[in-house]
Amino acid sequence: MSGQPVMGRAHLLRVLDEVDYGVLIIDAQGTILHANHLARHELASGRMLMSYGNSLLGSSAEFTSQMQTAMEAAFRGQRRLVLLNKGERELSLAFTPLSHPLEADTPTVLVMLSRQSACDNLAVRMFARTIGLSPSEEAVLMGLCRGLEIPEIAAEHGVAPSTIRSQIKTLREKAGSPSIRRLLQRINSLPPVVPALRIVMPMPHNAAESIHP
């Protein structure tokens, strides 16, 4: 409608940077056309993915082969899921066609990476402060988010398991959750808040487009 402000490209790119999934857009040659904040973090780490000559590759020949197969299928209009494993590290990638093979638009594929863990979502710490958790209770909550059992959290903090149980009871009461399971369900439903620090990478598509403070 006339008179209403139009959301520009820069704003849309900033929105993508606040999504708690790594997001990549690639062309038929495997060239990265855009990478959001979390995708740039993953590429910069080089643990599972990397950018070489602005092309999306795996950190091993096996990973690259798996991704190439999924990419080729996506350019044929098929959706593919790739599961990468390296030690205890896991990363899943969903390849989704953004164009139809029979249409005239430029072929592109959306690659979405695994969602960041609850521990990396800053909303969890914001939630802890909002409901008034003490620093030790917040640390226990983060341990639960990491999937640790009560004895493991106790050992990590050098206290008795009974202390951790007491803290869990208190934080459940503050959160209004009848059980740990319900508490973690609530944590997993929090909106994403990604780290504010932005990764700057020497990638042409990022220079003046997706890199900003």
C-alpha cells in the first residue's frame, strides 16, 4: 500500500542474522551468495564446513561429497538432509531448492544448518535473569540445558547432588514449572537471541551487505 514504509534488502539481511539457524544461499556452482551470522561462525570455525574461494565445502573429502550429492539433488528440485559427524560434534544441513528446474530464474539453493543449542541461545540467560535466578541457579539451568544429569552438574560445581536438587527445586518454583521436563520444554520454546558480535569474513557477498555491527 502507498504511504507505508518498504522493508529494504539491508533490513531483510539483518533479520536473517537474528535467526538461530545458520543460513546459506548458494548457486549452481556451489558459490556462497549469502551467509548469515551463525553460518559465518560455522564457516570460520572450519570444524565441519569451510569456504574456499567463496565455495561451500566440507572440512573433509567425505563431507564435501555428501554435500555435493545433496546440492545436485536440490538443483533438480529435490529436498535433501545431510548428517555430518566428527567425534562428538554433529551438524545437520537441509538443502532446499529456491528455484524450480523448469523455471527461468537463476538456480539457487537454501542450506539451513542445525539450530544452535539452548545453551548458546542468549534468551536462556535472559530468562534466568527475568525470573530472578541466582548465579548458581543459572549455572544449574545451563547444565540441564546441556543434558547433564544431577551428579554430573554436582561434580562440575564441586557440591553435593542434594545441593543441586535443592537448586533445581527453587528454579522450578521461580519458573512456575512442575517438572524438569516442563522447564526444559519452556526453555526450548524461547525465541532466539543470537550473539551480537558479528563475524567478518573475506567473502565478497558479505562486504557491505551482511556484515554490520
